[in-house]
Amino acid sequence: MPLDMPHESQGDPELLDAYSHALTSAVEKVAPAVAQLRVTPKKPAKNGEPSDRGGTGSGFLFTPDGYMITNSHVANPHGAGAAAIQAAFPDGSEFPAYLVGDDPDTDLAVIQVHGRPDTAHFPALPIADSSKLKVGQIAIAVGNPLGFECSVTSGVVSALGRSLRAQSGRQIEDVLQTDAALNPGNSGGPLVDSTGRVIGVNTATILGAQGLCFAIASNTALFVTTEILRHGQVRRSHLGVAAQTVALPRRIARALGRTAESGARVFTVQGDSPAAKAGFMNGDLLLSFDGIEVTGVDHLHRLLSADTIGRAVTLTVLRHGKVVTLGAALTARPKG
């Protein structure tokens, strides 16, 4: 005997209308601030001549005087800069834009749009507090996938606190996962909530997978953009080693009293760096940073924050079977 199913008139149309109303209202607020970015890179072609092969991406205004957030790989292709950036808006207006600064380690960039009359203000999007997000809440992506201007997809926040590897090799923390469909060209566009507030910056998909898309959390984006506008870059401290994460045999970890069974093996020490001055040697296994167990390269990167610029820190390494304590005076990481 078939189960009794509720009739549509008992609520489904009302629920659908409420959902549709939330989406359309959010898009009406967001779309005017989202631009298609047409970027001409500076990277030379194989014959040494400048390449005129451009790329497209998305970006969104977050201040009324024309500052936009996008991805680093959109605004600064190949790390060689852009010969030209054009920002085209849904109302048909188009303006030149210029790179203010970028941070490849979080795949974020700030550009500024020029050319609007002084009496006019750009429509700017509010930035939400991503620490208050809940799994399952509505997520709306607005961008220009594959060159199709001002396309909208929707879904939910699928997971919080994911990690993603940036093109620079560093691990990006606090990444949002969503099933709102993203495609090439969506990069740099906003992921917004049902009120039109930015909760993330769309950045990546996993090829061959469906419903696995990622956005840099809005709190990370706000921190990075603030650093770029104030200092021209995201400030991080500099030790001056190239290293890789290696496993530590359990018996050795126990003998050293460590809970972590991994560390960061140094294979290059940069000349005249804080590490060189501290006496680091190739082959050293970095165990701790100011009393904090170092579990690997990604962990070391997180410890080298702006807070440690100019500080003297104590580091312990395992060298030829012995624990050696070193002191390093950390400096700001050089630009570039």
C-alpha cells in the first residue's frame, strides 16, 4: 500500500518561493559589484616575444572607491604580472584595473579599478564573518565561468576548515568547501550568503569531481587585503631555509619525548639569512620553534607569521643523533 505523501499545496510551493526569493534578492545585490576580468599576461612566449594570450576571471568590489578582490593567479598570471587588466561590469561599463598587490600563498590579490567619474561610487559588497558559518547554509557563487558573464550557481556550505595547496606550494588554511558549481572563470568571484554578504573567494575545483569546489574564507581574505593595502604585501617572518616534511621513527620520537612523529628536514640554507647566522646546516631536522613542536613544513610556514618579525626565537634541531639548540633573529620575508 503506498505511503501517503504530503500535497504540494501543504507547503512545498511556499518553501520554493522563499528559497527563490532569497537567491534572487542576494543576486540583485551582488551582481552589480562583480566584474569579468580580462587579463593580458606579461609572460613571454617561447620565441621571447610578449604573449598576447589573455585569460579571464572574476573579481568583486569591496570598497566604493574601486578596490576589488580576486585571485592571485588571475591578476598576476605566472607570477610575472599583467600587461593589462580590464574589468567589465554587468551594466556594460568597462574600466582599466591595476594590480595593487597579491599574495600567492593564499591565492588572493587586490586590484583597483580606475576611470569612473569622481562623483560616482562603485557598488561594494559587505564582508561576512566566516567564523560564524554553519555547514548546510546557502552559498551562492557569482562569476564569469568560461567567459559567460554574470553567471549564478547556488548550493550549500559543504564543509569548513579544509586545507588547499596554493600554486606557490604553501598550504592555505580555513578553506570553505561548497557544492555551488564552479568552472574556469569563476576564480576570484564571490561566494555569498543569502543576504548577499561575501563569505568566501572562489578559487578552485577538483577536476573530474562533481560538487567539490573551494573558496578562501572571507576572514582570510579580509586579513590579506588589509595587509596588502597597509603594507603592499602580507608580512611574514623569514628564517631562510628550504625544507621538506619527513617522518620521524617512533622510537626516536619517544626517546625525544615528542608527540609528533614528523619534523622538517632542512636541505638548503640561504646565505646571509637568519638561519645561516644561527648556524643551521643542511640535513638538520627541525624539531621545535620557541618550544612548539614543528610537525612539518606547512606547520613551520604557519609559525613564521608577522608576529615573529624582529623576534629572537629558539629552535631545536636533530643533528647527527644529537639535539642542538639554535637562536635565530627573524627578519621580514623579502618581497618577491
